[in-house]
Amino acid sequence: MIVQTVLGLLALYSVGASASVTVRKTDKGPTGYEVDFKYVNTTANRVLIGGGLMPFSDHFHTTLNNRAWYDPHDYKPGDFYVAGGQMPDGYQWPYEMKSDGDGVWSYTTPLPSGIYSYAYLIDCDFPPNCSIVTGQLVTDPDLPPFENVKGDQVSSSFQVPFDARFQGTDDITANFNYALPAPAEFRGTVKSVNYTSPGSIHPAPDVHHLALYLPAEYGKVEGKKYPLLYLSHGAGGNGNDWENQGRMSSIMDNLIAAGHIAPTVVVMPSFYNLDDSLPRFVMGDASTTFALPAPERIRENYQKHLFPWVAANVPHVCDAPGCRAFAGLSWGGRLAYEMYAHATDYFDWYGLFSPATMNVSYVDAGALAANPALGRKGLFVAYGLYDSVFEAALDGLGVGFLSRVSPFGGHYWNTWQDELWWFGVKALWKPFPYTQRTGR
Ligand SMILES: *[C@@H]1O[C@H](CO)[C@@H](O)[C@H](O)[C@H]1NC(C)=O
Ligand SMILES: *[C@@H]1O[C@H](CO)[C@@H](O)[C@H](O)[C@H]1NC(C)=O
Ligand SMILES: *[C@@H]1O[C@H](CO)[C@@H](O)[C@H](O)[C@H]1NC(C)=O
Ligand SMILES: *[C@@H]1O[C@H](CO)[C@@H](O)[C@H](O)[C@H]1NC(C)=O
């Protein structure tokens, strides 16, 4: 178990269980923090750590296709991880656990601030090829993922704090402390919820699943209604991703604690397996990832089943476009775009995080003339600098929007955390149309 205390400075330590992950403050370089992994497996011959834990790169050696592949023991201020890229031939994967001979595997590494997803790769020689499909990937039995049904997530995660003495740099800011637990009185709750969705094939026939975040204040103030944010996952994911891999509850708690947004309810739906028109999606099985439901199919399903269910079953939520937003990452960003274009009357704010809008024409002059409301929405478009789905949008139409490019960003969770944070700080629930002064 990981236990978090807030004693001025944040300290993380593990208690009780002998195995699992411990984040230790060291007060020395290279990052000011070390992470101890401990895993018990008496039958494994070799254990690597993968499942989202990646080597590092820096600003000066990274392009859309290339990364520097640094071992974190060699961390320098300004290093960050970027998903993707081709591992060089003969590359030595840094995260190799050592056995004590009795099946207790351990590994210690310095890491800088950020969220890290990980899983153990058993008897695996080439991390990108080891998965639940090959039977070589197991989640940490001592730190299980946030999920609904076992198997809905295939990694666990932990967060490392920032230490400016060792991680401070002028070239990028990679301080993710906004995703560490907020002071206790601001901590909301997040849980898995099943809802009735005719045609759904997971987790049960006609039952579908979402994750629900309720702010700390929810239900405690007589008669008070809360604004509602729908927050979507992307290709290969589900409604548990934002909490399990992105610590959305801590980000929301901190946005609320700092006064950037009013207390907000968040619904994180799941867009796969809404019906049986496509092969069944299984998390971690890449062959099922790209049987992607079309955004218009997802929108129609949500309009028919999800939105009415939420309106009827989450009681203290206000029920008007002026207190509703839709945001999503990657294919979920494409879905947010779909909602902007075709559910314009239902939401007033939209967050397009690293949206997969290839081959989709953004709202053009004709669409804007036909639906002038498109020009009067709170629109936020964000990308990572090394994000493979980068694409320009919306300029030239006179539609006001805010833009964010994460300076360390690939198509992965550190970027999406950054996008959710800045969406909250600058855009969500703020007056629109946005102008040159919005967010200043
Ligand atoms: C230990 O490794 C084996 C493969 O040798 C794997 O099947 C099993 O799930 C692992 N056990 C645990 C507790 O992770
Ligand atoms: C990884 O998998 C790919 C596709 O199956 C295969 O072509 C490649 O040889 C594998 N690489 C290694 C090092 O096992
Ligand atoms: C949702 O339904 C599935 C399948 O019946 C069940 O295994 C799971 O525990 C349910 N989850 C919740 C949060 O009720
Ligand atoms: C976009 O179009 C290209 C070329 O037609 C195609 O290869 C690619 O799969 C398309 N991408 C999406 C997301 O539809």
C-alpha cells in the first residue's frame, strides 16, 4: 500500500505490505526522489518493468520519431519521458529487476516528477512485444489498478513529486505536483459505476460502465447543484484510464482547492463495447484497439443512453448547457470535436486534448454560418510538442479558442495531465467567447 501524508513537504512511503512500490525523498541527486519496486514471483526467470514505464529523453534530442533513450539513473534536469519512437538495435532496457534467489524481485531508480504507469514483464526479452496477449504482463498484485472488472486496466501507477533543487531547469517546466493528493478537505471521491445501456456487451449484457468523480463538497450543501464535465479516454482505453493512469481526481481536487474552478462532477464514460457491431475490445490487446467506434456512433449512443442516465441518477448536478462540458484525449478529443459540431446545444465548453482529428475537416465557414453557436463556445485545443497527432485547427475563422502546446509532450499521460490542468486553469467554466484577455 502507498500512503500519502501532507506535512508541509509531501512525503510518500509504504507501510505494511512487504512488496509494492515505495517513493522515497532522498534530498540528493539526480532527482531528489528514488522509487523502490518490490515484487514476489517464485516461478519467473527474468522480470522487467514496463507497461508504461519508459526511458527518458530531453528537449534537444527529441523529434516526432526520435528519442534519446536515457536510463533514469543518468537523469539531468529537463529530461522527460515521451511515448513512442523506435528502440535502437541492441538497446539495453534500463528497468531490469534483480532476484534475491528466493523469488523476491527488486529494482531501485531515481525518477523525476510525474505519473508513471507500470506492469511487470515476466520472462520477456523485448518490452514492446510483451503483453497480456503473450501472457508475459502482470499488474502489481500489491498495488492493484483502479478498475471496475479485473482486466479492465493492465497497469498500476504511482506519482513522484517535484524537487526544484534537482529537477529545476530553464528549458521546460515538468513539475506535476498538481497531480499529487490535495489537502484532505479537498479530496473528492472516484468510483466505478455500472449503468443501463441497451446493447452493451461489457461488463455485462445491456450494462455499461463509467467512472464518476464527486468533489469533496458534493452533497454537503443543501440544494447546491454542481457543473458536470464529461471526460473521455482515447483509443485502447476505457473510463478507468483517467484515474488509474492520469490521477484525474487529484488534478480536479487541486484545481478546486486553488480556486481555478468551482467544485465539478466528472463522468468518465467508456466508448468501446457499447454494442456488438465491432470485435470485442480487450484492454492490452492491441489487435482490438483499432476497431474504433465511429465518433458519431458514440455520440448517438451517449445521447440516447448515457446523458439521460446521468441526468436521472447523479442527483446534485445542474441540468443546462451553461454548466456542462465535454473533453477527451486522442480519439476522445476527436469525440469532443464531434460533440462540438453535433451536440452544440448540449455543452458550452469543449476540451480537445491531443485530438485525433486527422482526416476530419474542422468547422469551416459554411458550418459556422449554418450553426453560429459554434462561434460562441468555450473551446480549448491542446497538443504535445512531440505528439504524433499534432495538427493545426480553427485559425482564420474568427472562432475564439485557447491553445496549449505541452513543451515535453508526446502522446501520453504526462501530456494529458498537463492538458487537463491547463484546461481547468484557463478555460473551464470561464466566460466565453474567449478573447485576448481570457485566462490572463
Ligand atoms: C509469476 O510469473 C508467472 C510466469 O512464470 C505468471 O504466470 C504469474 O502470474 C506470476 N505471478 C504473480 C503473482 O505475479
Ligand atoms: C517484436 O514483434 C514483432 C511483430 O510481431 C516482430 O517482428 C519482432 O521480431 C519482435 N521483436 C523482438 C525483438 O522480439
Ligand atoms: C459492474 O458489473 C460487472 C458485471 O456484472 C460486475 O462484475 C462489477 O462488479 C460491477 N461493478 C460495479 C461497480 O457495480
Ligand atoms: C487518414 O487517412 C489516411 C490516408 O487515407 C489513412 O491511412 C489513415 O488511416 C486515416 N486516419 C484515420 C484516423 O482515419
